[in-house]
Amino acid sequence: MKILVCITHVPDTTSKISFTDGNTKFDKTGVQYIIGPYDDYALARAVELKEQHGGSITVLNVGEAETEPTIRKALAIGADEAIRVNAFPSDAFFVAKQIASVAKEGAYDLILMGRESIDFNGGQVHSMVGELMGLPSVSPVMVLDIEGSTAKIQREIEGGKEFMELDMPFIAGCQEPIAEWKIPNMRGIMSARSKPLQVVDPTDDGVQADVEVFELPPAKEAVKLVDPENLDELVNLLKNEAKVL
Amino acid sequence: MAALAFVELEEGQAKKSSLEAVSYASEVEGSVTAISFGQMADGELDKIGAAGASKVLHVTDEKLATPNIMAYASAISEAMNKEGSNLLVLAKSSLGDPVAARVAIKTNAAMATNVTELPDTSDGFKVKCSIYTGKAFAITRLSSEKKILGLKKNAISIKEDGGTAEVEAFSPATDDGDFKVQVTNREKATGEILLPEADLVVSGGRGLKGPENWGMIEELAKAIGAATGCSKPVSDMEWRPHHEHVGQTGVKVSPSLYIAVGISGAIQHLAGVNSSKCILVINKDEEAPFFKAADYGVVGDAFEIVPKLTEAIKAQQG
């Protein structure tokens, strides 16, 4: 089974978010970058599926050279080879075009990625790749099992889940509890250094959603503490001050 | 030329978030056509009309009665062409998100999601999108002629004086290729208020010590008509189902009021709630980081405070 896992290179979930250059650029100072947490689930499930069914894992990132340590980490976790499309991931449409272009060359049985990136939270790329390739895409996937050429999937929906079956190939956007995150071991880290990482040029597709400027939410006022013996006052505040009850 | 709004029906009822989409489209374009699939309960047409749509394209084809992402995307693209719509508005959801992304490719539209406000059309078309899991916003310019907007909950309030909508039967072409995914079963909590839709949310954390103590959370939620949520450790330990997990890797909520009980407020949890209009934190540890993100706080034992708060609310409700 050939699996393609698409990963994002994103600020750690605990990063302080700030901007520079007149709020037009993300401030990378002191920020640690990681494999997107949802992508990390996709990668972990790919490693398990490869253990069960054999095959290979290719990891794909659309990003500039700075993302290579993140890609190497994915190789250390268990991917066999990597492809980096050498371009800034400007919007979902552009990224989906790049992924579809690479995926069409590779005859993959499964294309996995996270349900969304944790920087732009769009959650559009898997569906766009599916549409560009004429394939089904399913997200957010919590359970993914393969039997023969058929997949059994549980997808989260509001207030519950949906059980589905479909034939490979397809695209899945993954989330917990599809697999446990895997931590690379020393052997993985050593072998990742020599695994192939191919850099390819992007297609010349344009960008349709262009960020002009970033904004931070207004600073929060200090919390108003209410005496636990005076909960009537709390109800009054929620009703008449905050007007939310 | 009318804007198109996708109205999801849940057991025949138009979802509140979908009515927000109708009202949003009406504010932007004036004329709005809605599209809905499957059985529609009595009175829903009036609500969709009041929210701002003048027409509802109603798809009653049995094959499309249950949600099907690929087939709905095809039908909605066809409807956009038929209506000459350059704008599609829908609410973010497990159905709306994938449908919108597919329609964007089919119609060559520019798409923005997690939209929190009406667009700025003074110079082109710019929308404000919530990014970094609610920690920032991106003012995003959409350059294509066709545009698709996925709304975050509470981006706009639902209109009640829009007008009346007429129903038009709509039978989109169906393609066998759109039926590759077979939904074998659907498990859904019934009779509960759905968390992503809820205007009020009561969430419990590890401070509640065990699933057997959730009764008081449910009582409080019931008293104010809220949905129940929980922190990640709680869903990891299976005290509560995964679909109640609020946070960075769970459900992101934007209710009017979020009540957090016995949740310390790890940054990953805050990421799921920071779009709430008002946050009330109840925790025995006055140093809990959640108090820094809260509007109101009560320091003390949740096991005493929550039942008393429920009583106080009931008393004031008379």
C-alpha cells in the first residue's frame, strides 16, 4: 500500500502569536515549529497501517527550505521518503493544487493529512484535493481501518459519529483518536538523515485568498471575582451586565 | 442575481447557524436564495424567509435525503449557476466545510472560512477570519468573481423581519461518481443541544473527579438551556464522549456564555473557547490560568457552588 501523508509546519500550540512589519508578517522570534498536531495523527496512523499491510509512506510538505527539520522529523517517525514543494503555502487553493499535482504522479492508495492546519484552521485542503483528483475525501476521521481494498471509517459529526465504507484511493483528514502520536527513537532519527528528500518546483497556480493584514484580539479586562456566598449577584451580573442569560 | 445560502436541516429543522448564513448573505447581497435537502418541517420556510431568503430551492430526491458531501457539492454548484450567484454563504460544520471546499474548486471561487464579521467592500472584498485557533484574525482579500464564505457561529445575528420565502422544487443532476462513499450508520446524541450550535455551554474538567459527578453539570446546563462540554483529559479518560471535547484538537465553540467548572485552563483548552462572548470560571484554585481569560470568576469548591448557582438561576427565572 502506498500512502502519502501531507504535513504542515506550524508554530507549537503554546506559541505566543504576534506579528511584525505593520502586522503583515507572523513574528517567528522564539517560536518553535512542529508537525501540525492533526497531521501528526495522520502520520502515526500511516505508520501503523504500513506495519499491518506493508507498503511505503511518502511525506509531503508545501513550504520553503525552513520546513526541512520538520520534514526530517516525519522521516524519523517512520516515513520512507519525502517531497517538499518549494513554495510558501499562501492559501488552501494553492496548497491543494500542489498536493494534487504531486499525488497524481504517485498512484497512492491513501492520501492522509490533518483535519486542518493549526495556523489558518481552514480545513479545506483535503476536500479541495479530493475534488481536484475526482476522489472522495472524508474528514474529520477518528477511526480508519483497511480490509483488502476497502476502508472502514468513523467520521466525527456534530453530537456523534458517522460510519462509512469506501474503496481506495481516497483522501482523509485525520484527528484523534485515530492513533497515538509517535515519538521518534534514536534509530529513526539517525536513519532520517539519509532518507531521500526531493525538492520540486510549484505549479504556477495563483492565490485566491490573500491575507492583507493580521489583527490580535483586544486585550481582556481583568476577571471580576464574585463571592461564592453571593451567587445571586453572579446571576445578576450575567443577566444585566453581560446580558448573556 | 441572488446570493446562495446553504441551509442545513436537522431533523427537518433549519440549523440556527444556517439561518445566520441566510441573514449574512442578505446583508451582503440583498437578494438571497436558500438551498436545502430532505424533509423540511412545517414553519421552517417562514424562519428561512424571516432570516432574509426570498426563495428556497428544495431538493427532495430520495438519493439526496441524507447528507452526501460530493453529491451536495455538485447540486450546490448547479444551483449557483442556475441562480447566477457569485456568493455562497454557509455555516461551518462537518457537512458545510467539505461541501464548500469542493464547490470552490468546481466553480473556481475564492473561499474564506471562520469568517467573523460582515465583509468590507469599500475596496474590493475583504473578510475578517479567525486564525491561530482564535488567537488572531486575518483580514483576507478575495479576488475571484465568485466567493464562498464559511461563517463562524455568532458572526451575525439572525434577522426576524426579512420577509417570506417561496419554495421551488429543485432536481439537480446526480452523478454515480458522487456516491462512492457509503454511510453505513450514524450515531447521534438525540434530544441534546448540539455543542457547536449552542449559545450557552457548561463544561467540566478533571476537577470534577469522575464521570459520576456530571449530574450537577447537566442540571446547570438544563436550567439555562446550555450544551455540555468537557476538557481534553476528561474525554481522553472517557468520562465523556469525544464529541464533547472543547479545545485546540476538539470542538471550537463561540457561545455567548461559556461556563468552565473545574478546568484549569491549559492554553490548548483556551484555544477552543477564546471566541466566547463571556466566560465564567469556577475553580477552587485561584491561581488557575483560566481566571486570566475569564470575565467572571468564582473561587471555591465546585461541588458546593454549581448546585447553588443552579438554584439561584432557577429562583430568578421564577
